[in-house]
Amino acid sequence: MTRELMKNAKERTDLSSELEQDLEDLGLQRRMKQLDLESKLLKNQKDELV
């Protein structure tokens, strides 16, 4: 019984850390996309000044 509970707890822990990692990756992807858009915007503004 206890062994089963510990196994379940471990699986839940593994799952939540996987989820956490996925969320972190998503956040990084969003940030990269944002930076990409910002740099394009800045480039366009720079080109307009020239």
C-alpha cells in the first residue's frame, strides 16, 4: 500500500516538473518571439529614418 502511494507521488512529481519545464520553454519561446518582433520593428524605424 505505502509503496503504491510513494510510486503515485513520484509520478505526480515527475509530471509536475515536466509541466513546469514545458511552461518555462513556452515562456522562453514567447520572449524570443517578442524580441524578434521588437528587433524587426526597430529595424523598420531605423530604415525610415535613413
